[in-house]
Amino acid sequence: MRKNIVAGNWKMNKNFEEADDLLFDLAESLKDLELENEEVIICPPAIYLEMSTDVGLENNFSVGAQNCSNHEVGAYTGEISAAMLKSLDVQYCIIGHSERRKYFKETHDELAEKVNLLLDNSINPIFCCGEVLEERESEKHFDIVKGQISDSLFKLNKEELLNVVIAYEPVWAIGTGKTATSDQAQEMHAFIRGLLSEKYGEDIANEISILYGGSCNAKNAKELFSQKDVDGGLIGGAALKAEDFLAIIQSF
Ligand code: PEP
């Protein structure tokens, strides 16, 4: 049975002291939480990964990075490899977030390389996809998402795909306070599961967690997570305060 997941993407927020405080608050909130089929993932800036995995191990949450290099090793100043993440016991890594696609011009092929390197290092990619407003308004959103998924994921075999989490994040909803309606989210999530089913079969498709991201918060999470194909959320702004994040986790 696929897992319900809430993943918090801290992006480039928090200095060391603030990050330490937030980890402490999260640990306090999460340590006694009864999680059955749910998993909580914290994705802090890379510089805080080591301290986060230490806290996470004892307090009911997994840790993910926000990006990794598409190169294995070598002269790539400033980059962090999948193998380095593995050596810190990082379990997940966000790949293809729209901010990286936009500001760092990441291509479908580079994202496929990152996914492969992560899987080689037993790290689960959280693969982001989603359309910009113009693409939705011109009704190209299904084609865009199909292209993103097929170009970066469809060379994987079934066993590899089973380690991937997909996050549908309509770009027009990220950080804007404008959320997709639960119908819009369900429609796209069902479409994505259908694509996976066509390529890998229904049994595999039903095992893949598909998260919604885009201004998800304590008020709208319950409605979104109650949709059949919405298996949780990738949370930005609302992951920066332990109490807001906890309320989202409790929305299942
Ligand atoms: C995100 O960046 O992945 C995200 C969903 O951000 P927010 O929740 O702030 O819209």
C-alpha cells in the first residue's frame, strides 16, 4: 500500500540558530505522534542535513535534500553529489523543483541523470512536475506534465520507479497563496497515475505516492488529502513553523 507523505521544503530559509530551533520544535511535536501509514520528511538547506538526520533518526522523521548534482564526482565547485548525501544517511532528495527548473535552467535530461544517481545511492527522489499559469490557461497542462514525467522518469524499470515519489506542483500555486482546488489536484493526480499505469501497469502505479504542492496549509490540507489520488503534500511556507507543519500532518 502506498504511503501518505508530508514533506517540508525549507528552501533557502533559516540561519543556523533558527534551523536548530525549528528542528527542536519539530522533534518535540513529532516524537510522540502515532504514524501508521504516514511518513514525515524534512528537507532543510544542505548545510543543515547532517544535524537534521541526527535529530530525525530519534524523532520520527526522515530527511531529504533539496537538490543534488547530475555528476557523480569531481571538479564541480559548489555541487553536492548523491553519494555525499548517502554518506549522511539522507533518505530523500527533491528533484526538478520548479524554482530549479526556472532559475537554474535544469533540463529533463539532467533531471533524469540526477534521478539515476540518487537511485544508485539508494536515495528516493521526490520528483516535481507542474505547469505554469500560461500553460494551464492554454489547456496545455496535461501535456506539460506528461512530458516532464516521461522524459525524466520513463527510462526507469519497475523496481526503480517504485522508489520514486512524485510531487505535482502547479507553479502558479507555489508561494502565491493560490491553491489548486481539490478537483483540479485530483484530476491531475489521476492523470499522472494513469500515465504510470499505461507504462508500468496498474499495480505499480497504485504503489507510487503522488503529493500535491502549492500553498498547501493547515486550512486546505484535509480537503486536498481526502482526494483519492492525493497521497499527501510537499509543503513550502507552511513547513517553516512546527505548529503549522504539525497541523498539516494531522490532516490525514
Ligand atoms: C514548494 O515550494 O514546493 C511549495 C509547495 O511551496 P508553498 O507551499 O510555499 O507554495
